[in-house]
Amino acid sequence: MTAPHRLSPGDPAPDFTLPTDTGSTLSLTDLRGRKVILYAYPAAMTPGCTKQACDFRDSLASLQAAGYEVVGISPDKPEKLAKFRERDAVTFPLVSDTDKAVLTAYGAFGEKQMYGRTVTGVIRSTFVVDEDGKIERALYNVRATGHVAKLRRDLGLD
């Protein structure tokens, strides 16, 4: 497997319709007209992913006040995402991409370095999609800890 294709500012955000943690579906087109922060994470209920989700949860009110919606995406099944939401009081949608097609389209699934080895998996990434469905920012290989604070600074919210 080669390195995934990466998105750049100005690219159209790949559309999707995926099942959520609540049993419904969510489409990116449903959020058109609003700014969306879509963040890709490897696995619900792991330490790093929990830290990142809780950071987004704790910043959600101010992100929404600035016009942003937050959506988390992982290859976890909706049932696991529901447990994650309940356990950690996640207050934004979590979508399930079990076949990794959407993660791949965003360049957030592929080869990555982990503990000095090349492995295939979810590349922790964050995408800011503008009101017209275009990529405003594409951030790859982000850190779980401190990422939301850095994103807030980059977006001029802090």
C-alpha cells in the first residue's frame, strides 16, 4: 500500500452518508451552510482517542458559538460509538466508517509510522470544511493531546 492521497485547502470535501452513534445517519451535505470540523481517530475508548474526544466535547460550546459543527469519524461500529458517547458524555455526532472508504477518500487511512514500524491504519487527522463543502484546512498526523487547543488557536478562537 502506498501513502494515501492527501486533501488540500480548496479541494471539495468528499461527501458521505454514514451511520451514527445514535442509530441515525449523517451526511456531510446535511451540514452545508455551516463550517464543519471532521476529525478522524483510530479507535473509540482508547486513551488518546478518549482524550481527544473529551477535548472537543469541552470546547464544543465555543466552537459552535463560532459557527463550527464537530463530527468524529472512526472505523468503529455504531454500537461501540454509542458506548463511547455514553461513557464519556460525547455531545457531538460520531460516525461509523467500517469499510474505511470515507477515511480513505480523506487521506486519513493508509500507511503510517507507529513505534518505528510501518503499519496500515487510521491516520489521526482533522479537516475543517467550509460552508460550501470545500476543505479549508487538512491536518494530518495530529497529536491526540493538545490538538484541539492548537486548532482553536489556528482558527483564531483563542
